[in-house]
Amino acid sequence: MLKTFNQTSQQKIVLLEDSLHHVQSENQILRDDLNDLNVTSQTGFQELRIESHITNEIVRKIKIQDREITNNVSASLQSQQLQMRYLSLSLLDMQNLTSVISSRLDDQQNQTMADIQWLTDILDTTTAKFNASLSHIATSQGTGPYVAFTAGFSGCCQHTFAVGQPVRYNLVLYQVGGGYDLSTGIFTAPRAGLYIIYSTVVAQRNEAFWSKIVVNGSIKIGILALDDTNNNLVQSASNLIVQQLQVGDRVWIQLHSGKHLYSAISDNTFSVFMIN
């Protein structure tokens, strides 16, 4: 019985030893797993610390860059504000300068207009004095083309004259320098010079009128208006001469033949004008 007990005990001991070895083996496995876990945890923690350090460094750099950007933007804004202020002041100065220039231009324009008016007045006065001087010189010295007249007839329509007598034109159409006498029909030269003497005659219907240009009693040329066809026509004629006259020389139109002139609106004229 003791032997059987010993055997049984031995068996139990073997079983216990086997169980112990099994437990020890499992414990060793657990230790190994725990060690691996510790190593992994430490490694992960270290990696986490590294990643955290990197993140902190990135954050630090970002903050630095953000501060630099903020400072740069602030400095740029301040610079732009300063430039805008300078520009505003420059624009204000330009407006003031433009206003001053405009005012000066207005003053200069007004002064220029006043100067032009002053010069115009002087020119008008000088021109008037010059013309008056020329007229005085021409009058006093007998020079210059300042003698001219044209005479005709007033009234309508038939005017009668005597042969051998001056034709008296009773209407002065224009005259400068004097010389023509309405009462006699004779022009007396007030100045010496070269003259043109011109006359136009219009005869009464179905009649003839023949006149002469006479200088100091000497016949120079004739003017003949003749209608011998009895067709109830009005005939006209004209002629002129260039004549050197001295002061006091007398010129007139003298009737040579006929007696009636036809004139409704000064169709018959007598003109003398000085050309040199």
C-alpha cells in the first residue's frame, strides 16, 4: 500500500513538475511578451516624443513666420499709408499750384487784353493822325489822288441845253477834293496832276446828242449818241481822255449838236479824277 502511495505520489510529483515547467514556460512567454511590449511602448513613446518635438518645432517656425509676415504686412501697410499721405500732400500742392497758375494766367490774359486794347487805341489814333497828315499834305502840296467827282442829273426825264454852252450837271453823286461848280457845270482843277476825264450821254428818243470834252476852251474829244432810224430808240455813247492839268485849269462838257438829253436815274454823267 505504501508502495502504491509512493507511486501515486511520484506520479503526482511528476505531474506537478510538468505543470510547474508548463507554468514556467508560460511565464517565460509572458515575460517575453511583456518585454516586447515594453520595448514597443518605449519605441512608440520615443517616436511620439520625436513627432511631438517635430510638431512643436514646426509650430514654432510657423509662429515665427507668422510674426515675420505680420510684421512685414504691418510695415508694408505703414509704408503705403505714408506714401498715400505723401501723395495726398503732393496732390494738394498740385491743386494749389494749379490754382495759382490759373489765377496768374487769368491776370496775364486780362493784362494782355488790356495791352491789346491799348495798342489798338494807339493804332487807331496813329492811323487817324496819319490819314489826317496825308490829307493835309495832299491839300497843302497838291499831291496824291484826292481829287475826284461824278456829276449827273436829278429829275426825269428830258433835259434841254443850248449848243455851244457847257452842259450843267445839277447833281453831284460823289466828290472829294472839290473843283466842280453846280451852277456852271465846270470843273476847275484844285491841284496839278494827271487826270482822267470821262462822260456818258444818252440822247432823247429819235434824236441825236453830240457833245465835246473841253479843256480851257480847247475841244479834246467828242461823244455822239445818234438815232436816225425813227424806231423810238434811246441811244447812248461815252468817251474819256487822260489829261495833265495844272492848278486852275478848267474842264467841261459842251453841247456841239442837238439839245435834249434823256436821264431818269443819272444816265448821263460827267466824271473827273486824279490818278497821279
